[in-house]
Amino acid sequence: MARATANSTPKSLPLKEKLVFWITKVFYVSIYLVLPIVMIGWLKALVGFVIVTFVCGLFISVVFQLAHVVENTDFPLEAKIEKEWAVHQIGTTSNFGTSSKLLFWLLGGLNFQVEHHLFPRVSHIHYPQISRLVKETCKEFNIAYHEYKSMAQAFSSHLLYLRKMGLSN
């Protein structure tokens, strides 16, 4: 995919990428809006779409906040990251509620954010086992592994971090 750099104009996408982009957009609108409107009417379809979009957005934002915007995670300010990629991923990410089977199911394993970042192409069903290996490796190499035992602890840490950031100005 073409990328713009500083002081340059964005390059045009190749025709194939433009086609993929527009075909997937049309497919999405057709499946998630047009089909429901035809099947159940526009008001019910629109209300359902808004609810689904809100719930998905809420879940994603909560996962992101609890995994990255908490007290113990690193926030590198340098433009160039000097640490190795995996060490950077571990330092800027935190797990939460990893013993909760309900949370694991509800979030599709995204409460194992460290493992998700290190192994994004591995099925989430393997994250609990991988987590044990990552923890052992971190301990062996003296790398901090961030984890909150519950979602409530992670949420509390998130609020404390926001408070700290608010007071730092």
C-alpha cells in the first residue's frame, strides 16, 4: 500500500486496491444496512445498526483503555523506539482478568493483550498457554510483564492514571 511521507503528497492507490476498497464498502453496507432494511424495515434496521455499532465501539474502547492506558505501561515519547520490537510490545501493553472464562469469551481473548500483540496471527484460544511461556521468558530476561488480576483492577488503574495525567499539567 502506498504511504505518504513527511513533505510529500499521498500516492494514488493501484486500481486493484481501489476495487477491493470499494467492493468491500458496498458489501458491508449491503449486508449490514440494505438487507436488514429490506427484511425488517428502515427504523428497526437503523436502530439495530446503531446499537451494534455502539456496543462494538464501547467494547473495543474499553479493551484498548484497560490494555494500554494504565499506570504500569510505558509511553515512549521518542520518535524512534530503541527497544526490540517484542520488548516494546510487552512494555506498552497490559493484560487484565485473564482468569475469567466469561471475559475471555466475551472479548475473544483480547484481555490477553500482551499475547495478542506478540502473536496476532495465533488463535486466541492458545493465549492462556502462551501467556505462561511469555511470563517465564520475561522473568528469565528481567522484563516487566504487566497484568491486572481483574477487569476492576485494570479499570481502577486506568482511572488513577487519568487522574495522575490530569494533575501533571
